[in-house]
Amino acid sequence: MKKIVAFSLTTLVLGLALGYLLFNTSEEVKEVPMHEHSEDTALWTCSMHPQILRNEPGDCPICGMDLIPAQQENAGLAVNQFRMTERAIALADIQTTVVGNSGEATSELKLSGTIAINDDQVATQPAHFDGRVERLMVTSVGQQVRRGQQVATIYSPELVAAQQELVTAAKLKNKQPKLYKAVRNKFKNWMISDALLDEIETTGNTVTRFPIYAHVAGVVRELMVSEGAHIMDGNPIFKVANLNTIWAEFDAYEHQINQLKMGQDLEITTNAYPDQRFNAKISYIDPVLNTATRTVTVRATLTNPQEVLKPGMFIETKLMGSTSEASTITVPASAVLWTGDRSLVYVKPKSDQSVFEMREVTLGTKSGDYYEVLNGLSPGTEIVTNGTFTVDAAAQLSGKKSMMHQGTGSELQETAPNFQLSEAFQKNLNAVLPSYFALKDAFVASDAQEVQKASETFREDIEVLKVDGMQTEVQKLLATVLEQAAKISNSSALAEQRENFISLNVHFTPLVQNSTAIKPYLFVQRCPMANNSQGAIWLSNSDEIKNPYYGEAMLTCGSTIDTLGD
């Protein structure tokens, strides 16, 4: 009994202690805080469309998803700069080079081609009289023919009759020497040898089959007759090519033409004789470009006394291009990205930071593995030379300018042209804006007929802006705006009208941007999906997004990228 009571007391004490520990609500026990979003987040973006950046939470104007806090690693950078982590740079083996003058570039130009027959050394062996080919000694292409070699035997009734005339004239040669000489010369025109004529005169016997001897030499390239065939005076029997001199023909692309000139030295190599070098000079550059291959033919003449070079052989040549000026900037070919007509490189504007930015460049001649840069870079610029595609992918993921994306539009202010507008022009420009907004609203409504009417009204109002004394750049902008407005009013297809509206806005917006008399506020807005995902802008008198390029389909797609006016 005592043991039971003791056990019960012990259990009670333990239970009270355990309850105290589990359910004590003393203020000393602190609640573990849940993860909270920092209210200090400066930018918000869309996980599917990282080019969208907002200063406050909301919905993505493209897909409608909730915006999320943007990463802040690009804080403090220019609009199209982005940062990569050191780990990402190491994994992608991204390497950079500081560009300078063309000391690194090689001016060696490499061309490929073939050995070809020299057309100047091609000759034809003809027949010199009518007849039938009784025997042909040259029977195959590639057969070697020597000058003076008998190549055929021909039966000629014409020559049989002429022999009787020769025999008769020979008997009268003392009395009528001129007749004899004329008859004998006729045989010489038929290329009959004096020895055969003397034999005919001496014996009085006529010859029915006459030999033909080669007066050309070379390798047979083509046979024109066969045994038993009838042939006429002057008809070809075969063609030969003399391979003692041959042509080396190369294909040069457009960008290589300016490095070639007549008389330029070539050093030619072949696969058949890799240890031999054949020297020649450029003797011909085709004046007409082959539009199928975008190349021109470059030719050199080679002596080939041993005939070791065979027509059709593959050959290569290396020649020294014209030396570039010392101030020329060159970049490795691995640094250049191509997208249509654009040539792009990625620069590292801050050498002590892993920050990159796309730069569009104009390229010149390619020499070896280097391109000449005509515009877009300056000496001392650090560029990406290895891992360029990885850097471009990072730019795309960051919503920055890249191969596939030419910009977010927020750089509009930086690139807009600057010019002065007269007060009268600005006043008239303000008067035009209502007709522009009517045109824009017609596009928002996707009403093609209303677009035509509004465009015609806008075009008439724009005509008023044309005054004497305007700057050339302003005149060009107005001319393009008028042209695009006319195209819109002349078209009934909404898709075509919207394409012209894109160009109209590109040229009309700078005029409005440079006006200092805009009242009230105007907004430059941009849709990143328009213009084949390259983006397109428009002007609005409201900060509410109403997309003129998609209408109801994507009415709120876009963002305000600039605010104009007082």
C-alpha cells in the first residue's frame, strides 16, 4: 500500500513539472519571428518577364502575374548594364581582353581553290577537207598528242579527183607552170605534204586515203568524231590542252576583295605535294560577283613543265593583305556576335567589377582571326573574348539589351536627338497633339476605318508644321511622319497600319520630347511585345496604359518610360 502511494506522489510531481515546462506563458518565452518581406525593396519584377521593373508591387503588364522583389545586384548600374557572380564567370570560363591597336592582328589572308586548265592553251585539231573517217589514231580523252603525229586517215572523193588534175598539170608544167603551181598550192591548202604530192606525180597513182597530221600538241580534252563518221572541211576532230601552263583559281568573299590586287604574290600549296610551294602572281580578278556564292574568282598563272599539277586538284594560298594603319582597332572573331545586320560585342566597363554591357559595333576587314572595328569601340576598352554566348544569355535573363532584345526602352531619353524648336513650331505642335491622340485611340479600339480617318486628319495637321528655316533633322523627322501617316490612311489592313504607326511614333516622339511648351503632362509609353518583341513606343495624355498595338488583346501591356511637360 505504501509503495502505491509513493508511486502516485512521484507521478503527480513529475506531471506538474512537465506541465509547467510545456504550458508556461511567461513573458520570457519569445516567439520565433516569421520571415518578413523587407519593405525597403526598391524594385519589383516579373519572374517570367525580367525586363519589367516597377517601384512598387503590382501585376505584370504582360502576363498579369504578381510582381516579386527584384534582385539588387544591378543597383547603381546603367540601364543596360548587368552583373554576373564570380562563380558564374568561372564556371562559364568567361575571359576578357583589353582592345588596342592592330598589333595583335595578322594580315595573312587564306584562300581555297582548284587547279584549272588555262583556256589560252586550249587548241582544236580540225579536218582540212571533206571525207569519211576511215581510221582514228586518237581514241580517248587524256591521250597525249604530239605535234606532227598522224591522228587520222580520211577517204576523200574530192582529193581523188584533184589528184588526176595534179598528174595532168605535172605533165604540162614546162608549158604551163602557173597552172601547175596553182594546182599544187590547192593541195597545200588541204595540208597535204610535199612528199606525198611528189610521189603522186612520179608514180601517177592516185591515193584514196589521206593521212591527217596534228599541228597541235597537248592532252586530249574532248573527242568530236569517231571512225566511220563523215566530216567536212574545218570541222573539229578533237581538242587538246597544253598543261605546261595552268591556272590556279580561288574564290574570294566580298569582305576579302579589298585585300587583293593585280600582280600580288601568292604562295600556293596542294594536298598532293604538301612540302612543295608554288609561287605565282594574281593575273585576273573577276569584275563580276557571283550572286549565288557571293564570291569573285581570283586567278594566277602557274608554269607546270613536269605537269605535276593536275586540273581539278584542291589548292590553298596564303597572302599578305594590305597593312592596316596603326590606329586601327581589332578584336578577336570569338568576341563578335551576329544578329542580322548587327555586329555585337560585350564590354566590361568596370575592370574591377564583374559588370557587362552589350555594345553594337561596325566591322571592317577580317584578317586572320581578327576583325577590324570601324566604330563602336575605343582603345583600352575591355571586351569579352571567350564565353560570349553565356554573357549574352545572362543579359537576356536580366532583361537587358542582347542579341534577341535590343533594349527595354528606358534608354529612350539617353538616345533621343537634341535640337532647338522655335516658339511658333512648338505652339503649332501642341495644336497637332489632339489629332494624334485621336489616331492613337482609334488604334486602341482596333477600328481600321476610324484609323484611316484619324490618320488623314493628323496628316493635314502635320502639314501646318512645315515652315521654312527648320533644321535639317527636324525636316527629315517631319517628312517621315507625313510619309507614315499617308501609308496608314491609304491602308485598310489594321496589321499594316500598326506597322506604320510604329515608325510614325519613332519619328514623331523626338519632336515632342524637344518641345518645352508641352502642357499638360504627356507620357511616353512602351510595349515590349510589339514590333516582333523588339518593343514599340507611343505617346499618351494619360498615365493609364492602353496599348494601341494590340488593343483589347493586350490592352494593359506596357509601361510608362518617360514623362514630358511642365
